Amino acid sequence: MSILILIVVLLLNISGYSLGYGLAKLFKLNMKRRRTLSIEIGMQNAGLGTVLALKYFSSEVALPAALFVIVSVITSALLARVWRRNGIN
């Protein structure tokens, strides 16, 4: 696995969290909805990408999508834990 793929996957994931939170804040949503939107956009269609890549292409093509699924689950759990631990309301 290339380190470049991991870096790109992490950047995409973090960008999704940031954009989701930022847009929710822009539209003046409450904190609970900001967090929900952040995680939803950060994890957006991760599993679907893997399934589609396997169906229409090869397992090599599906690797970044599969890695994105794993990274999304881990980073979402970490983000939720940080928010809970720090009591960010």
C-alpha cells in the first residue's frame, strides 16, 4: 500500500469532517446537528465506493475505497470520543 494513498484518504476524510461542520455552522445549526453533519459528510458513501469499484473494476481499484472505509470508521470514533471527552457543546 502506498503512503500516498493513505495520505490522500486521510485528507479526504478530514476535509469531509471540516466541510460538514463548517457548512452546518454557516447555516447556524445547533451543535448536535453540526457534529452529525460533520461525521455524515466525513464518511459519505465509503462502503458504496468499495462495492462499485469491485463490481465494475478490479480489487486494485477498490483498495483506496476500502481503505477509506476503515479510515472513516476509525477517525469518526476518535472524533466522537474527543468531542465527548472535551465536553465541546
